[in-house]
Amino acid sequence: MFLSVLDGVALCTPRRRRLVDDATLLALADARPAHAPVLRLLAGIRRHDPALLRRVLLYQLLPLARQGATDLGLDPAELALLAKASRTLPQLDDRQRTAAEALAPLWSRRRLRACAHAVTALGPDALRADPWLAAFDARLRRRLDRCDRDLAAAGTDPAGAEAGYLRVLAVASDDDEAVRGLIRLGAEAVPASADAPMTVRPVEGGRVALSWPGRPGARWRVLRDGPGLARAVPVPGTGGTESTAIDADPPVGLRVRYAAFPVRDGRPTGAPLVSRPLLVAPDAEEAALEDGPGRIAVRWQRPRTASATVLTLTGPGSGPGAPVVRHTVDRAREHTFADLEPGRYALTLTARHPSPAGGTVDAPGIRRTATVHPWPRPLTTLTADAGPEEGVRFTGHGAEGAEVRIVVWPEGTAPAPGTELRTAALPAPLPWARYGAPGRTTPDTAFAGLVSAVTVLGERALAGPGVRLDVPGPVGTPRAVREPGGQVRLLFDWPSGAGAVVAVWDGGELRISRSSYVREGLRLPLGPGPSHVTLRPLVPGGRPGDGGTPAVGVRRAPVGVDVPGEAVVRYRLLTRRRGLGRRVPYAVEVSAEGHDPAVPLPELVLVHQAAVRPRHAEDGTVLLRIDGAELARAPLQTRELPPAPDLARPPYALRAFLLGDGAGAVRLEEPALTTLVVR
């Protein structure tokens, strides 16, 4: 099967010739999906004009036949004829073929000036060889001659210039002279003191935002024009009914003017709405200023088209005499002005762009103000001087004229010395740590950690050095309990953070660890007399601080506890003669000493036992009880023994015991054992 194109487009076999129609092309597209787009395009061409499909194929096949191509799927006889015919036609290069192919779409859009350029590109040989092209050229020239006459008339008739330019654009929609003439007329119609009908303003990213009064149902074409442009060019993305637009890529370094034309069917229908000229030189964006000690740090986003940024700093103060510092940076996006005096400064950032003419163009510039505030001087060293007895005193060097605070930062967040801070963001100062105070202080509770110095001046502060402290907590609520044998048991709340506690009394000292205290308690051999004991917490030695340096251990003042002398209760039996001269008890005398009268003594009981001496308070019959509180108030008492039958039948023994709270802490002195036995 081969293709025939000289007498219509047909598919031929040795026995049959079948014309290619729309249905054939669509069937081939369904059968060959890989070639379906091209086949459907050809079907659409034939549907539009049955003869056009043949002309398209001939236009594509003739250059191939001239080059001697044989594998084209054509009837060999027709291929030979095509090769012969191609040698009689002008040979078009790629540029000429592109021009020829553009003629039809350009003509359909009334772009006659572009059509004229395309015909010129084809050359005179093509016009002589193609009668249709020669006729097209003659027709084109007649229309353009009429446009040229209208342009000439518009240039000499200001009153009719607008109508003349519109007539030209109705014929040749791409006539640049008519377009620029209308833009010029629109610009001249706007008084210098009035707002232009089209508003333009630079926006971020180097773009230009456009807006103009809309009209119901009107479509618009927006053009950009300027002295440095060869012609007025459309702004990409415009051509609809919206009355706003964004020029995403304006020509940097040029002064341009925008115009919005109302259009219908691709041709202007009225005078354009024109803007005032705009110098396309984007400014820097996102400028941020931050002051520090004697400096102003500036950061900004440089426009992508800028080649440099000029920073002009004026101040402190303003006026003709104010100092001015100017600095130019190329690709950097930040700069710091240093060694500045305190005061208010004005900064101008000017983006510098390359100009198409070869020079540079400066943006209007953005202006910012900043104030260099007085900053405190840094504290170079911090010393924690722990006293020999108790407390710590903070001293150092530097920070002249500034307040020094001692603070604690959250764990792991302490800033490095010299870090610039804001006073409002500082932690609260430690109430017990006063820098430079004459005396030494300690916290109310245990403290182990890093304390840091901060120098403060007004709203600004500088981080300073730190030191790690170890301060044990205080010994809590100490109290003493007397035990037999002159022993005293000391009870207290263990101080938090302490590795040991030292107890000191007249003539003795004892150190006890927390584990020993919890396991065994603390007992001291104070003897029967009154005594005073002090308890001091100790910090575990060698705790590591920052950088391996041991923390400063701070001693805490000892806590004292007064231990009264041992309380003593004595008793003796009072006797008298009866009968043959035998003495029998009739009363008991009890005395107490060495006790606190406000604190009740243990209860005293007198026990009777026949034949043998009682061993404890329940080993017999209780004859008498003396209340401990009463005994404490009246330390010398004589109590008669109650009448009892057992007292009249010797032998028997009497003995007193102490019962109740604190009985073990009170010593009971008994009389001679022989005086307690009645025979």
C-alpha cells in the first residue's frame, strides 16, 4: 500500500485506490494509538477544507523529495514527479519556511506589520515563483499604505489623532507607532497634579502591581512601553476582564509606562488608561535593625537583580552637622556599624541595579531608624568567697556603673559571658545572693548549682561569668532526750544536701553520716550535768563544677540545742516505833531536782510485796501514786501511807518506781535497801 497525493489524497494498492476522508483518518487513529494525535489533527484539517490536507502534505513532501528521500510511502511515479517539480520551486531555508508558516495566523489576527516582515523574509524569488504569495503581498501593501497615511495625518492633527490611531489599529493591530501614539496622548491628557487613571506600584520580589478602573464586560490588553524599549510589549498574563495585573518581570534599570487598552476581537476599541512613568529598580526587602553595645546590625533581602547595596547611616542626631557613614556591599545581606555613640540614627538602604545603558540605577531606597542604647559594661570575673564560719560573699571585676545581679538560669540554658540580653527576660535575682554586699549570706534552704552574674543597665543586660555553689540545708528542729547513764539522744531533721553533720559540745566532737544517723541515731555521752550542743551540716567534698573545677562549698551556721541537766527523784521512808520498839513506816518523803518545772515528771508509785523486794511496778501491790505534774510543781512532798492490813504483818518490802513518758530520762535515787524492808 502506498500514498497518492497528486490527484487527491488516496491509499492505493495494485488493484484499488481509496480516497482518504475524515472517517478513514479517524479509523486509523483508533487503530494506531501512538499516531492518534497527528491523525486526528489531519482529520480536523480535512474537515475544515478538503483541499487543505493535500496542500499540507505537498508542503511537507516537496523538500523531502528535493533532498532525494525515497522511503516516503509514496507512489514511485508520483515521487519522481514531485522531485522534478521541487527543483523548479524556490528553495526555502528554515527562516523562510518559518516566515511562510506564520503568514496565515498573523493575517487572521490582523498583525499586518508582522506579515510584512514575514513576506520580506521570504524574499523576491518566492514572490516571483508563487502567484498567490505575490497577490497576498500586493493586498498587504495596499492596506499598510492606508495605515501609513492615517499615521501621517494623526501626527499633524492633534484633534483627530486618537481616531486616526484607532483606525490604524483596526486594520493593523500590531502597529507600534499607533500604539505608542495612543499611549503618548493618554499620558499628555493627565494633569501633573492629578492621579493617573492607571496606578502602578512596586511590590515584593521586584514585581509591579497594576490597577485601573474596570468596565462591565470590557476586555483589556496591558502594554509596557518606555524609552529603552524597542516597542510596546504586552504584559504576560493580561488580556482578560480583570482590572488588575502583576508584571512579574519588568525591565530593571528602565523607566517604563503602562497602558491598559480596551479591546474587542483582539483590536483596541478606545484610548488606553495610562500610568505615570515608573523607574524599575526594586528596593531591598525585609530590612531589620538590631542595636547592641556601640553598634547597629542590619540585615536585609537583596533584590535578585541588584549588583550592590549602599547603606547610609546618619547620626547620632539629625541635621546638616550630623555624622554620615556610607558603606557599599556587593553580595552580602548583612552589615554591622560598630564603634557608635549612644543616640538615634537614621539608615537608608539603597539597592543598586545595572542599567541596560551600561551604568547603574539606584532604587528609591528604604529608610529605617534605630537607637543605640547605653549598654552595661561586662563583668569579667566572679568570685564566691565562702567564709570560715558561714555564708558566701560575691565579688568580681568590671561592670562599672551597672547593677550586678546574681541569677540562676534553667539547667543547660545559661548564656555565654558577653551575651546580650533584655532585662525583662532575665530570671529573678536570688534574694540571698547580693553582689558586693559587705557581709556573707546563705539561702534559707539547700542549694547546689550554678549561679551566674548579669550586668544590668536599664532595659539591657549582659551575661557574665558564673560559679558553682554547694550549700547544705539547715539542721531542722533539733531536740534532746535524756537516757540512762548520762547518755543524751539528739533528734533532728537531716539537712538536705549535707554529707555529714558535726556535733560539738564542751569537751567533745562527733561526726556522723546520714546513713549512720538513719540506722543508729545520734547519742552523746554528756553526763548528768546541763550542756549545750551545736549541730553543723557539712558539704560532701570534691563535687565537680564546670570544667572539672570543684564547686565552692559554703558553710552554714550551726544550730544549737540546750540539754538540761539530768533530773533526779529521791525518796525515803519515814518510820516510828511501835510495840516492843520495832520501827514501821508511816509516810514517804519524795524530792525532785534538776528538772524543768513546766515539764511534768514521770509518775511515782510505791509498791508493797510480802517477804521479798519488788522488782518492777507490777511486782506487788501499789500503795501510793504521786502525779508527775504535781511532783514537778512541788518538788518536796511528804505523803502518809494509806492504812493497809498488810503493813501490820511483817516481813514485807516497799519500793518506788517511775512510770510514764520520760521515765528513762529521770534518775531515781533509792535509800538503803535495809530501810525498805520491814521485819
